[in-house]
Amino acid sequence: MESGESSLSITVRGTTLSGLARRVVKDELLSAEKARDTLDAAGKNSRSFLAEALASSGIERHRLYRSASEEFGMPFLDLAAYDSKASPQGLVDAGFTDTHGVLPLYRRASKVFLAVADPADTSGLDAFTFQTGLGVEAILVDRQALSRTIHELATGISSELAELDQDDSLDDISAVPQESRQGDEAAKVDTPVVRFVNKVFMDAIRQHASDIHVEPYEENLRIRYRLDGVLHEIAAPPLSLAGRIVARIKILSNLNIAERRLPQDGRMKLRLARNHEIDFRVSTLPTQFGEKVVIRVLDSGGADLSLEQLGFEPDQLRLYQKAISKPYGMILVTGPTGSGKTVSLYSALSMLNTPEVNICSVEDPIEINLPGINQVNINEKAHLTFATALRSFLRQDPDIIMVGEVRDLETADIVVKASQTGHLVLSTLHTNDAPSTIVRLLNMGVEPFNVASSVHLIMAQRLVRNLCPSCRKPAKYPPEALLNAGFSESGNLDDLQLYGPVGCEECTSGYKGRTGIFQVLPISDEMTGLIIRGAGQDKIEQQAHLEKTLSLRQAGLQKARAGITSLDEVLRVTNI
């Protein structure tokens, strides 16, 4: 075998590789030998090197498309981040886009930006120019994503509904039987809509969505998933289906389908194949153009409740473990809705859940079922409130009590007294950070000496999206931006390597999964003295700084420095 390589050429078995074949070797995606084999196979199969490499080489698709983008000088677009509604209408018909494998993305005057899947195939570009008389600029996209987008634009949701009748996998989902109060009106929901709603639920579970939004507007119906804390539109069924889709959801959650004027709250449990049951919390709200439905997905089977997976820095983890190992006292977890407070508490309870202790929890609602823990669900209509449940807990010989949220002075007084009488109490508050939690308790009316003697640790937290390891890219920021974000001048900013999102088929807009950032504030003797003297929040923050407690921003910057998340994501969630 003859093999030679220089900065200008790569020769294998007498053949000099050029174009994309040379590029993939230079980018270390293929060896020179494999690139030569792929080139030969492309010639035999009468297709381009890119098409052959996608079919046979095993290279990650997004990396291969990136190399093709650089080689041909053609920008690459992730269609997952493209709003198909922006596609210019009326230039060519659906048959043309399907036949030629091109898709108009945007129009600027007499120029159209056209999505193509192979830079070596210009036939679609030429046909579009001939058909419309417009100039074109090619944008490279993944062939699979292009085919899906063309199909969705050409067929719409009605075709999808038709296809659902042939999808046997949707038979794997069924509602766990409940006592129904529906009349004959329930029978009006037709089978295609039933299967479409099943598909919405199944896709939400597969994509690890936390919430499903069904939103009617004047001219359209929108369905969105909350993925990694951010909403993404996933379907736009015809507005005529809105009533039937909402009716189906109401039937599953045992709500009154005839009542469309008042909000309703319900729950449902769906059983998948493999005896996997998932809870959904349903809320309906009458809006101007119909009922909006929000569904919280409570998949306790998919929750990882190990403390090590939450995202603590090592010192923070030790402080949290030390606090929850104490036999009494109160631990408070703070943050806005959706910041991961409940999972942090469940992780602590999971670690403490042994046969030697009696654990009781009162929640609104119960989000994760934990065997071995006595979980109580709030029922305001039956006058079962946090305070009512807590009073009963104290007669149930508890060792550990978990309270979903301290909402008022009555609840605060009970949890404080419980923590002072030999019980370990874990609860949450809605505050921005750990120091402001102390001020919030004082403002609620809890006496300073009670706060100082009962609270052992306060933990504020947020969730940041993890960068996708498959497609993240280095990101550069000017020194001023880094200093404004909170990086220190003494931290050698020139050597600081941060990363940003790109987007590929394995992630959502460059992010995949979430992790926590934390401010863990133990109540030291000095902090206790400040609380008893009624010190303000600024004094408490100064003491926390002296005790080297990381702020939420500082904890986030450490995640960005480690390449786990992006600086923009840290700024987004810590802009308080």
C-alpha cells in the first residue's frame, strides 16, 4: 500500500484524496484508508461521498455535516431550531420540494435561502431557479431532518392522525381505571383523537418532558413540551380538534367534560407496557378561545434520587449530608417553581429512609412515590392543609418530617416547634437566595430566636441546562463580559475555556439534561448571633461571604468553567 500525506494532499493506494474525502481525514473523522474505501463505494453506488459516508462509515451525522459545511463553504442549519412557519409560501408546491429534496427557508427580496442535504447535488438548486426565476443561496441541513420537515409541511397533522391508526405501539398506553362521572358525551371522542393524545403523552415521556401545554388561539391550536425547563412547540393540530383533544384529556383525568366555564384540576395515571405507571397532574383554564390544558408529567420511575447526581460541589455535598444526618433541626430548600427543590428533598429522604426511622411527608401534590415513607396529599376541599397534617404528624411518632412548602405563619410555627422538639424537618420556601430566606421567616412573624435555634442549613438552588457533549463548541467572550458575569481578574481569563451550544439530533438546541447549582448556607454561631440581633439581609450576605459560601452565580460559573453548561445559561437562571 502506498500512503503519503502532506499539508496539501493525502494519497492512498495511488489515489489523491480531495474535497470532502480529504476533509474528513484532516478532521480525523475517518482514516485515509477508510476514506479511500468510502470514495470507491460512492463511485460504485453512483452517489456522493457525503451520502455514502452517512450510509456506511459510522461517523456521527452532525460531525460529518460540519465537515461538509466547512469544505463547501456552505452554512449548516439545525432544522430542530427552525420555525417551519417561516418557510415562504407559494414559491413551489409540495410535490416540487419532495421530488427535488429542497426547502425554501427564508426569502430576502429576490433571493431565497434554500435548504439542501448534499452540497454535491445542485440539481434541486437549478430546478428551483428555473421554476421561480429567483436567486438562491444554499443552506446545508441534515437529510433526515429535511425529509421530516418537508413531510410535516406537506401533510400537516391530519396525515399524522391517519397514520396513528397504523401505529400499534400506541396500544401500549392505557388509563388506570378510575371511578368515572362522565355520561354518554364521553363516547363522542373518536379513535384518531384518542390515539393522537396517546402519542402526545408517549412522546412527552420519551423526550423527558416535564410539562405538556395544550393552547387554543383564534386561528390555531398549539401543543408544547417543556424540555429541560424551556418550552418547545411540537405540534399544531387543526383548531377544529381542540374540543375533542381537551375532552379526551378530561375523560382520562376524570374531570367534568361539560364544564368549560371554570378551571378544573385533576390527576390521571397511565399504564405503559412493562407495567410502568406514570402520574399526570392536569389543570384546565378557560381562555378567550377555549380551554387551555397544562399537564405535569410525574414520572417517579425515571427519577435519580442519589445526592451525588444533583450537581453539588464537593464542599456543598458534605455540608448537606452533615445537616440531614442530624437528629433534629430544620433544613430549608429555596428557589422558584421548577428549580428542583422537591427532588433535592426526595434525595435526602431516600438516603434517610431506613427501617429504623418513621418518615412522614405532606405535599401538594405528591410528585414521587417513595415506598417506606408516609406521604400525605393536601386536600383543601376536605380542610386537609399543611398545618392540619402537621398537627396529626406530631401524634404519629415521627422521626423525620417533610413539608412541601412553608406558606404561612401557622405552618412556620408548627415546623419550628417540631424541629425544636427532637424532629428533623425538611421543607421549602419561595425565595431568591439563602440569605433572603432568613428575612422571609422573620417577616412572616417567626421570632428571631426561634429561627436561630431551629434552622441548621438553608440551600438555594436553580437548574441549568447541560451542554450536549456531542456538539458543544468553544465560545469566546470579551474580558469585560467575563468580569461583568463574575469571573475574577486573578483567575487568568486568557486561559479560561468556555463552551456554547450548537444543536444536533441527540439534543435540544444544544442542551441535553439539567443539573443543579446551589448556594449552601450553614447557620454558624456568627450567623446565629446576627439573626438574634435582627440583622438585615445585607449583613447576613456579608457574613455568608466571609464564610466563603458560594453564591448561586459563583456556583454557576464553576459549572461553566468545567464545560458542563454555557455562560449564557448561567446568566439566564441567576439573573436575580
